[in-house]
Amino acid sequence: MRCRLKNYCQFTALSSCIVLTIIYSVNIKTLNYVSVENSSENPVCKWPPRTVEESCQWESGFDISICVRLDNNTFMNEGVKLYPLESLFKNATSEHGVSFEDLAELPRSMWTKVKYPEVYKTYPQDVPLRQIVKDIKAGKPVSFIPKYNFPIRLLVTSKSVCHAGSKHDLVLVIKSSVFRWDIRNSFREFMRLENKRYPSLNVGYVFSVGIPRQHGGRLFNRDGHVMNLTGPDGDQLEAFDGRAAEVMEKLNEEIAIHDDIVMADYEDTYYNLTFKTVTNYRWMSAFCGAENVKLFMTMDDDHRVNLSMVDAFMKRIPEKKRRYSTFGYIANYDLAYRSPLKKWFLSYSEFPWDKMYPYLRGFAQIIGPGVVDDMAIGTAYTRYNYAPEDVFLGMVAYKLGIPIFNENSMFDHDLYVETNKEGRPAMVALSKHFL
């Protein structure tokens, strides 16, 4: 097992560090508060974290924030970065500089002249990320504080998957909601049969969940807009509003029986999917290790995977490309949803441009083990207060220069019927297509 020691420094300088410590009640699943302490300790600090004994603070959880050492040139109070208008918009003549925050206030008529992909480079943080990642992996100090290195604590992890140096051909991380007990049981039964049909692959899988929302039901505030989350996700939040202890009791029973849950301390809601995604990458990086896994895959719990086609994929794709790329269904230049009535709503302050960069849709992604560490670090330097998780990962990959490739055997939701007229077999599709 790979994990972080308790009170491991998030930021360390030459003489001091800041320690982010999350304090829990007796039931470690309930977050009380975050305290910030000063410490004179200066431990060796890098990512992925060093390997430690299994007893490493299991009962209090694992700190999976990125450990970053800062050098003497650190810009503790970074100024606002400005970009010349002419570098972002065609025919712009003003020498006036604009910040990322300023972009949302520009007249929408200007955006017909925007320069793609140049404008994407303004997305925070605009830092030399590739070099930063290289230095953090080597344990070297860096000059930029990761502004989005939010404290995340892993409360529960599996003792049978990515444990004590275990090796796997494929590790599946299934994104699931705390309330979806029946769907997880259905997935377990599917995997039992799939592993029986195709025993040659050593497959480990875990379900990634957060903690139940205490109060608020289906209502959320998104950038000043009150959002009413409709559908089953909203229905469940409303039905279990104020019943977090009951939900945790049932989850704890599930954990004890199946040992296939990865749980972190964010509230498990649709609008926290990016926190779930960051947790997944940190877990894959710190607990699994790139050297122990041939292939990672993340997937929604309403989809299924054909293991024989995964094996064929691994044999078909050259090893170097497979290890250092990501694969899935590429969304090419999607338009941002601007209506607050849609759960996919994006405000201009979140994403001022209307046309998105290419990214992999979030229903399922194949991830080469050689990029997991880089992506895990990159998440701490990429803003994700509101961004949808797949759009967010696309930005991280874009900033790091990680290749994305389309895999035409992976079908997003109803696309298996809509686009697969020739009846190609699916490596990934909705569960109903695997009956």
C-alpha cells in the first residue's frame, strides 16, 4: 500500500511548512472542520508518496492532497496574470491586458473573433505545469503554489485491490453514488460472471463514493443560480435529506461485506463529481502505482465492460501509446450549456468561451498508467470549483500535453443504438446492452 503519513506537509519551504489537518469525530465519516497549523518539520516531500507500512494511519484516513515543496522564489502572492487582447482575439487593436476573470465581462460579440486554442491557455492556473509535475515527482521544490490542492482525505479503501503492491492487468474505478446500493450489487454480479467468462485477465475493481449530504436535498447554488437537480439523483438526495447517519450505517455494512469501496470526505452529489474524479486519480496514483497496473479504466456505474475486448485492446494498441495516453469517446468542440435550467449549466465566469476543447466523455475512460501520476498532480494546479469532471480532465490533459484517442468500441449512454448501425460489439456500453 502507498499512502501519506499523518500530518504530512502539504507545503514545505526551507524552514517551515503548513500542515492541513482534517479533524473527525468518532465516526470518521463525518467532517467537522479543517485546521491550519504551522510546523517546523521539513520531511522529504514528493508525489506519488513513499511506500509505508500497512498500519499507516488507517483509522484516521489518508491525506491525498499533493505534497509540494516550495523554494525561496515562490510567488506567495501571485499577481493577476494579464493577456494582451490581440493574443486572444482576432482584429483586436487594444494593448489593454485582460485576466481570465475579465474574459467573462467582455462583450459576447467579441467571441466570434476568439482565437482557439490560444484562449484555453488562460484557464487557471497558467503555470509551467509540465516542469512543475516533473519536479514534484522528483521531490524537488517548485515556485508555484497549487491553488486547487484542496484537502481531501481518503476514509476507506480496499484491502484486496491495489493493496500491498498487488498487481493487476486492469483496475476499474466505478463512479457511484452513495445511494446506489442495488446498482453496485448488480455490477458485482456482472463482474463475477464476466471474470468467470474471461479468467485470463487479473481485474480489480472498486466503487468510488463520497459521504452523504447532510442537508439541502436537491437544491444547489451554482454561481448565483439556484439549481434544482432533477431525475433519480435529485430524488435520492431529497428522499435521504437529513438521514446521513442512516446512509452511512448501510454503507459501512456494504464496506464490511464486499471490501470494494473507496470513500473520501467530499459530499457525494452530482456537482461534486470533479472531487470524486480528483480522488480517483490520487488513489490510482498513490495506492496502485503505475508499475503495478497495465491499464486503468474509470466508468459510470450504469455502464458495463467486456473484458475480452479489453484484452484485445491491450494487444492491439502498442505498449508505449497505451501507457502514455488516454482513450474513450472524444467530444469535439462541444458548446457550453448556458441555461441555468440544465444541470450541465456553465456560467461565463466558469468558462467564458462557448466552444470547448476536445475531451473524453466521462461515462468511461481508459487511462494509461504512465500518465496517472502526472494527471494526479495536474489536478492541484487546475481550477475545479464547478467544472464538470470530464471537461475538467480534458483541461488537465490539454495543459500537460497528454494525448487523447477515440476508441470506437466505447459507447456513451444511448449512442450504442444511435451510432452503431453496423452492430459492432461494445467494449463499454450501458448495462442494458449487456443483457
